[in-house]
Amino acid sequence: MSPPGRWSRLLSAALELPGDGPPSCGAVLDLRVTSGEVLARVGASREGAHRVSLILPVLDAAQWDTVAAALGSQPLFRAHLLAGRLPVEVARVFEVLGLGLLPRGRAELVATCSCPEWREVCGHVSAVLEALARRVDADPFVLVAWRGLDRGALLAAVRAHSRAGREEAGDGGDAVPPVRVAARPLPADPAEFWCAPALPAPPGGGAAAPPGVLDGPLAPLYARLLRRSR
Ligand SMILES: [Zn+2]
């Protein structure tokens, strides 16, 4: 398992949270991570608690299939994932593919709160972000769920691509079934629909590997991805 705090530090860095932001206030109740949205209530009790929503664009089925193929082709990642672990290096695989597991900056995240003080980030949103960071450290697969795929579907796709890769190498295997992404229901409030965040950059747009990773343990994966893109 990744050392404690690594995923939450990545999340804080990705969201570019200011160090002088509003202090968190209130207890976080009912934190739920769904496809494309984190929902929570913040307050001393359910009655009168404020509702916080953190909306993040989901990846589509083709993008998840690309991710699963990349992860399934690498023995190191495959072993971690199929053992139920999500090492932080997986976030860089998404980056290399031109995708994001973590939010790609604050502009990609739409945070709202029902309190009257809400502007951009109020104390209730801060409290939910802190609670989410702790949840991510305990179970980083909540990031996968937030991006639109549940853990079981990701592991099944990685396993299928692993078998397909062995089949290509003459080791037997099965065809890869398509990744199925649960459709996210439209928001009840039309105003939420029309303030959806900007779409992420399209994948495969010549995304460069982050500096310093080409000579690390990911080097075989990058080499393979580069060959595939040519
Ligand atoms: Zn608030």
C-alpha cells in the first residue's frame, strides 16, 4: 500500500489549494463518492447541515479502456491492482495518456455549498475536501469511482487486457470486453447542468511524460506507449 498521505498530498497539489484558504468548519456527515460527484452534508446535525457537492468530469468508456490497457500491460501495475492496491504512480500513467485521475487543477472541479457564505471555497467545502483527502489515503479507488468507474470494473478490464496481452504473446487468453461506465443521471436542478465544468483535454494529444519519470520504473510503459502512438 502507498505510504500514508501520498494520495492526499497529490490531491491537494492537484486542486492548488491555497494555504490561507478558509478553515474547515463543521462535522462532515454522509460523505459519498459517486460517478462524477462527491456529496456530503456538513454541520453539527443532519437538520440544518449544509450540502456540499464536488463535481468532476468522468472519463468515458474508451478512455477507461485505454487506461486499463496501459495498466494491464505492465506486470508491476497489474500485480498491485489485482491485489487491491492503487500505487500513486498510477496517477502518472493517466498523465502520460493525456488523462486525469486526480482533478486537473481547480478549474476542472465545481465545488458548491448550500450555505449563505458560499462563494468559491467556504469552510464547509474545506471540511469536505479534508475528509475526502483522508478517504483517498485510506482507499484511493474512490478517485477511480469519482472519475466514473467502480473498482470492480477497473480490475476486470485490467485483468482482461492482461489476458489479451498474453494471448498476443502466444500464451492464451480471452477477448477484451468493452469497459462499461455507468451513466450519470442529469442533475435535478437545470442550473447545475448549464454550469458544468470545461471538458478535459482530449487524450493522445502529444502529452509528454512528466520530467524525471522516463528513467524510473515506468520506463517500459512509456516506451511501449510511444511506440504505439507512432
Ligand atoms: Zn458553505
